[in-house]
Amino acid sequence: MKISNITTHILSKPLDEPFSFSQGWVTKRSTVIIEIETNEGITGWGESLCHGLQPPEIAASFVNNCFKPLLLGRDPFDVEVLWEEMYNTTRPFGGGAAVNAISGVDIALWDVIGRVLNKPVSKLIGGTFRNEIKPYATGFYRKEGRSYPKAGVEEAKEHLSKGFDAFKLKTGFGVDDDIEYVTAIREAVGKKPKIMLDANCAYNSSQARRLLLELESADIFFFEEPLAPEDMEGYKEIKNLTKTYVAAGENLFGKIGYRHWISRKALDIIQPDLCSSGGFTECKKIAALAQAWNMSVVPHVWGSGIGLAASMQYIASLPSAPLSLNAGEIYLEYDQSDHPFREDLIFNAIQMENGKVNISQNPGIGVEVNRDIIEEYKVDVFK
């Protein structure tokens, strides 16, 4: 079997109602979908994550100009060989942007392998520790014309009514604002729901310290990305201040990017994003490093249904750290923010039922891709 073609599909759609987080305004939802075809008629799909402000052209350019010439005619089963060659080729100039693009290619290669062998990817990367996952709702972005914290309280109650018992609040809008916001939501929903916070790197360690201490009574489960990803020493300063776990990692790339964060115990929870931190091949190695240090892994997930489905296969393969009779949950980040094509792209194949999301046992990443949706939202940015 040989790779016969690689196609990048940039999908994008302006939002009817833009939303903001600590770093700016999100005016559209975009992604880079990677399609790998083989000479035996098997097609695999992957996704390279586009953060809220990230131009999709970057990942697409890496795939089209650096990786496609390298991979055409190659055996998709040489997936780790291909990963290392892609990384080595772009090492002098690629950095995180290259690993982000490699991620989508790697996911598509594993999807091909799974479809050839008629097995879900989770079975091919070590097996399934779980067949269902408890999700937490991501959302709580801010919109013009809304009153806060009132709108946040309303959204929290909406998620609870849908069956979620955990959700993540967007913070980073100022220390005093965050304290008022989080406190109001905790008071409104009571003690039972798990609440996580995500500041998207908005603070320095002094500000984060104040937030953690002021919000100790709010019983926050974890605080994600309070600081910039360059500030490992700052993370170490705040990590053991309170009972709240400190989490980060969506802006770290590959095993090399994670090694010191793990070995120096700078975090309680690491959050590799399958669609950005290296795909299945590299993220399993990141998980192995974390397991060696008994560090929890709760992957970051934010993209289309392709990335969501692939991430669930990854999560299925993750052991708790360490294994025990009543080990802690490995949660699924389940984006509930506005997205024009997230569910339709995979024929609405992923649904939450009774507070859990079932992991597909279908081949590859476990879902089929709706080509009509690709055509509807595809944009040609290289014209």
C-alpha cells in the first residue's frame, strides 16, 4: 500500500455572533482537514488544530509544501518513520507550527491504518482503558451586549440542564472581574458541579497567585493556562499554593516540548492536544513520559468533529496515573461554543447520553466524514 495523494481542506465560516476570550475576539471558526488517499482506495482523515486567532494557512502550507512531497509513494504503515522524517525536515524552521501540521497528517495516517485493519485506532495504540468518557463543557466565551456574571450563570445552568456535571469557565478578563465571575457562578450552581478555569495565558504568577488564593473557597478543580507557556518557573511557584490543580500544555509541542515540564513536575495536569501536539504517534509518547512521573493527562480538545473523534480514541488508550480501583476520571473536553460545522462534518456521530460519551468502536478514528460539508465550508486561500 502506498500514499497516492494528500489534500488539505481549509474550512472556515464567519460567526454570526463573535465571541472573545482573554487574547482577543474570535470572528470565525476555521480548521485544516487533511485527507490522505492510498493506491488501494483507502482514505484517512486528520485535523490540524486552529486556535481562535490562528490562520489556517500556516498548517496547510506546511502540509502542501513540506510534507506532501516527502510522503507521496510511501507506506502509511511506516507512520513513526514518517513522523520523524517530517519533524527532522522542518526542525530548522518549523517549531510548534510544524508539529501542529504534522499532527493532522499523523491522525490521517492512523485513520488509514485503522480502516485497513478494520480496528479503531485505540486498539492499535495499546488498547482501551475505557469505552465511555465523562465530558466537561467548554464555553463561557464573552459576547457583546451581554451582562456578566449574569450571562455566565445562565450558561452554567444550561449546561447542567443538558446533563453535564462539569464545565470550564473562560477567565483572564482581570483578577477582580474573574473573582466576581467565578464566585457568582459557584454560588448559583452549588457545590456539586466541577468547575475548571482557563485564563489562556493572561496572567503573571503574582496575579495567578492572588486568583488561586481568593477563589480557594470556590473549590476549583483545575486552573488551565494561567501563565504563558514560556514561564515554567512561574508555574512551579503557583502549583502547590492551593488544592486546585494547575494545568497547561496546549501550547507545548511534542515529547521534547513536554519533557522538562514533566520531569520538573511543573504542572499537576498536562494537556496535549492531539491535533496540535503531534498526533497519535507523538502524543502516546507524551503520555508515556507523564506515566513515568505519575502525572495526570487531560487532553485539550477544540476543533471540528474529526479532532473530537480522534481525541476520544486517544483518551480511550490513556491509563490513569497510577492505576487504582477508583482512579480519577480522565475527562473529555467537549466544546459547546458556537461552531457552524463541527457536528455536521461527522454526520452528528458523537452525542452525550446520561452524562457520558461513548467511544466509537468503528475502524480508524471511528467516524465518517461528510464531503458535502467540506464543499460547503471549504475556502481556497492560495488562489
